[in-house]
Amino acid sequence: MQSIELCIVGAGPAGISAAIYAARANVGCLLLGGTPKFAADYEIDNYFGFPETISGRELRERGLAQALRFGAQRLDELAVGLHAGENGGFTIITPSRRIGSCTLILATGVARSRPNVPGLAAFEGKGVSWCVTCDGFFMRGKPVAVLGEGNYAANQALELLTYTPAVTLLLNGKTPSMDEAYRARLGEAGIAIRPEPVAGLEGEAGLSRAVLQGGTPLDIHGLFVAVGEASSGDFAQALGLERSGSFIAVDKEQATNVPGAFAAGDCTGGFLQISKAVGEGAVAARSAIAYVKKRCREAGGETAAQNP
């Protein structure tokens, strides 16, 4: 397992800013994430220091080049799982590797939209969950399903095998987008993939079945939602982070309620602008740098990530 002092999850303005500050402070830093929404042909006119319009793509490329020049590492992959170690530290899972990190900055942007599944809200807390780490234990030995089409959903389905052998992946009418490696792992694990849209959820005291389009019933006691990419809300639940509505709650130092975990940018709410995200990324990096020096280096690695 790869080890790093600081892992920054999210490669947008907040994450890149944090990487610049951390790398300049000689902290081992990994910037993890794909291309964010702003890094397209959006025209930006209100960012400090650019009298002419600059595209989001160019602004991000310049920031990345700066972070790499100072020694930050870059991995163009999305996190599909994130766990806190029992003795401190964190484990981050991507499609290709596991990464152990002493400290963590979440800069994952805003949460994604909810899937349109009839009955979903009615069964939240009664079988519908957004967090395998949180609720998988309660489904020991029971038939369950994961709702999603990408690497994140595939990883969640595989993690559920820790608790039950009866796991189904529901694509809900979407085209599967997981890597071939994940498809192979799903097949080897015997996880069935159903392509039909989910027409509804049913049950009395709790969830007992999903009804697929065409009327086919699927007996399940748990449905874990993992649509698209893992969001800040997914990671917040997995780590036990306090939230304010749909946003991660942080203090003035960008610290969460979990030691060693910090957050910056749109995932913390407020004024959703690049300039704010960059500033918060710098503050989060300063806090993470101090944490690394005090808790990681002085402790001689005692807070290194543990396998979940």
C-alpha cells in the first residue's frame, strides 16, 4: 500500500491550492482526483490577477503545474472508498491502489443529485443507505443491492461482501461505466448486475424488495446508493464527519470533528466561488502541515493509516 503524509481528495481550486502550500512546506503530498467541472471552457472574469478573461481549463493547468513544480504528486483517479484507521490515519481506495495517509484534506466540491427512484426517501433509514461503512454491518447475511453504474458503485458492492454474500448491482437503466478491472472483480465475486430501471421500492416495517421495470421483484433488505462518483457527503458519512445540511462542517482552521481530517472549497458551503475555494485550500493546508509535523513526524509514524 502506498503511503503519504497528506492526501488531498479533489483536484479543483481548493485541492490544488492546498497542494501548492503543502508541497512548498516539504510535506509529502498526493493530489487525487479527476478533472473538475470548472476546468472546461468556462470564461472566468473575476479572478484576482487576470485582467483578461481566462478559461477554467487554463487556470487549472497553471495551478497544477505550480503544485507539481513544488513537488506535489498527482494521481488522475477518483477515490471510490475512504476509511479512518482505528489508530489514526486514513486509507483511500482508488480503482488501481490503496493509499495510506497520515492526514487528509477533502476538496471534493458539492454533492451530486439524488437518483429518481420511487420510494427512495420513504425507506431512508429503513433499508436505504448512502454508506456501506456505516450500515453494512446491519445487513449481515441479508440480500442487498447497490444502486449505481460506475467504479464507486462497484467498489461499494465489493465492500458489502464483508457482510453478506448476497449482493446485486442495480444499474437503474444507465450504461455501466466501471473499469474492466472492476467488471472482472464483480464477476469473480458472483455479484449479479441488473440493467433494468428501478420502478419502485416496497416493504412494510422496512425495505423488503425492489421492483424492476417490467414488474420483476428483487428481494433485498438493504439498498446502498452509490450513483456516479463518490461525493463529499459520501465521504463525510464514511468518516463520521459532522455536517451542516449537505455541507461538511469545519472550524476557522478548516478542521472537521475528526482529528487529521480537513475540508475546503465548495464542499464546506458558503460562497461557492473559486477565490474562496483557493483561500480555504491554503488554510486547510496550513492546518494539515501543522498536524503532520506534530502528530505524524514526532509520533514516529504512530498515526499512519491502518487497513480498514
